Amino acid sequence: MQLDASELTPVINRLKRAQGQLAAVTRMLEEGKDCKDVITQLAAVSKALDRAGFAIIATGLEQCLTSDDATMDKKDLEKLFLSLA
């Protein structure tokens, strides 16, 4: 399955934002910031990554449903989906 890069632009942007948030978490830890603030930021990173993963899988499912290419079957997609749970 080959994902269309143009459809994934919002996902790429979300991942870049998450990358910045993760760098902020690292910086916060190094600066000894309050635990509550660090955890809040870390939770935001985690949620952003989850949403990006689900968006990628949703795009893959859509492409599989509309494509005649059978390189990934339902079981493979199910495994990918559950790996994010």
C-alpha cells in the first residue's frame, strides 16, 4: 500500500507539531519545571501522535477499499489499528 503524500499533509504537520512539543518536554525536564506542567505537555504529545497514527490508518483503509491492489488484507490493517490502542 502506497499512501498519497498530498492526503497526508495535515498528518505531517501534526507530527511536526508533536516533535516540537516533545522537544519542549525535554527542555522542561532539563530546566526542572513543575511535574504537572511536564505531564500535561507529554499528554499533548501522546494525543497528537495517536491522532496522526489513526489518520494514517484511516487513509490506508480508504485506499484499500477503493483499490484493486490487495497487498494488505483486512487482518493486516486490523493489526496496525490495534497497535495504536
